[in-house]
Amino acid sequence: MWNLHRHTFWGMGGGVVITSAMAAIDIACWDIKGKVLGIPVYKLIGGKTNKKLRAYASQLQFGWSDIIQRKNEGKGLGLLFDPQEYYEVTKNAVADGYDSIKVDPVFAPTDASTPLPQIWGTQGTQIRGSYRYHDLKRSVERIAACREAGGPDLDIIVEIHSLLDANTAAELGKALEPYHIMYFEEPTSPENPSNFRHIKEKCNLPLATGERSYTRWGFRQFFEDRTLSIIQPDLCNTGGITETKKICDMAQVYDMGVQIHVCGGPIATAAALHVEAAIPNFTIHEEHNANLLTEFINAGTHYYKPENGFYTVPELPGIGQEMSEAFLATCRKVVIK
């Protein structure tokens, strides 16, 4: 991986294409090594620090198990608008055993009269400059509904998907302070890390980012200025298991917790579980609602899911996961000569 990063012309510049390719090779190499030795990857990267991994129900603005079931039946994925829907979906996740959820109160427009043209592939409702009162009020009402539904012991992670600029993110963060937010994820784009300092100065919420930061160098300034409480590297696009483990170790020096970004896929989930098992600064695992989809369930040879809100780490050799024959049969085949 070092050779790819430092000794190829474009590799030295990094970026998601290069680091994703690095990640694919790196994860495969760890998986092969574990299978050859007959041991799970977590034993190769330091051993098990965490016996059980707490998980949260992620992306509730698209619904949870009841609404996802509609998608499995071919009826389309939901997008929630009214605060009452956020109340109900929180109850749904809690009934499935979760004591932590993540929801984006900005992604959906203020009401269903101006819906997004599509859900996946559309980057939500972007707000710049200043938050109009009715939009701010609706965003806060959605989180308030989640808090009411889950009670004081529910941890709520607020996801923004970088839809806000630093000014509007700070405005929303300040308004959400009474709701005891676990952390404020991707409040703005990480391309200008100093904007996180602005948000941190304006609101008293723990900040998190990382899914769009690549390699240790992409996290460097966040470590140095200590604006983050939680880092969220995605090991499938930041260089793989090797690089993610190094990022997590660096974060420990700065007393930062780790929540690996996992947005679906059996390989990503399995690989993340091994890293999370080995690191002492693990905070929580992301259980994306895509994990409930039939396509996801059938894509791997094993289906890993939390029980009562907690994962156990796969004990099979390697990462303990492979793509299923049925899934591979549908993939596009490309031969590079």
C-alpha cells in the first residue's frame, strides 16, 4: 500500500479513487492471510479489545425495518417528512433492540410538497448562508420527536451529510443543544477543516467527520486542532484495514473515539467489525438501514447483524465473509490485459 501511495504518480496525490483501490487490495490481502493461517483478522492486528460491539440504527430519515420492508417488496424506499414519522421510526428502531439511532433532519425538504426527484444519488436539501426559520424549526422538531420517542437514555446522532455550510451548521447545532446529542456528524464539508473550528466555537455539540477524509493525511488537521470528538474513517475508501488501523491509533493519542463509517455491503461490514474489535477507542458501530435490504442479505455468504443492539465479531478465518455465488453471477465482468 505504501508503494501505491508514494511511488505512483497519481497515488502521491491521494483521493478517493486511489485510496479505494488501495483499500480493495489491502482488505483482500488481510483476508487471504487470515485464511492461510486459519485465524480471524482481528487476531492479526492486535487481538480482541472489545468482546461485544454496540451498534446504532443508522439513517432513520429513510425509515427502519417496517419501511425497509416495503423496499424489499418492490414498493420503494421511504423518505420521512413529518416529525410524527420521526417519532414512529424511532420507536421502530428501539423495538428492534437499539439504544442509539442516527437521523438526518435536513436531508428531506421541510414538507412533502417539494420532494426530492430521487433519493439515492441526490445529495439532499442543501442550505447555505442562513437557516430560514421554518426550515430550522422543522429540523429541530424532527430531532425533538426522536428524543420524545426514545426517552432520555436513547443516544441520538445527528447526521448532516455536509448539506450545511459552517454558518447554518453552527445555527442548527446551537438549536439542538437541549436534546443531548451524542455527536453532530458531517455538519459541513471536511475539505476546509478550519470550518469545524468555527462550528465548535458557536455550538456545544461533539463533532464528527471522516467518511470523506482519506488516509492519515486527511485526518491530520483534525487531530492537531482537536475539533473532533469522533472520527469516522471508511476503511473501504481511506486505504483499507492497514490505513484505518493507523488512523484509529493516531486518534487514540488525541482521546478521540472511533465510529467506522459503514454504509452497507457485506465486505465493508465484516472488515469494519475486525478493526473495531481490536481498537481501544471504539465507540459504536454503524448499522446502516441498507443492511436490512434483501439485496444486502443475499449478497454475502454470511449475514451478520446485531442482536439486541450488539454485534459479536466473526470468528471465521480472514474477515469471515465472501460474496455469494448468486451475487457474483449478476456482477459485470471486466478483464484488464
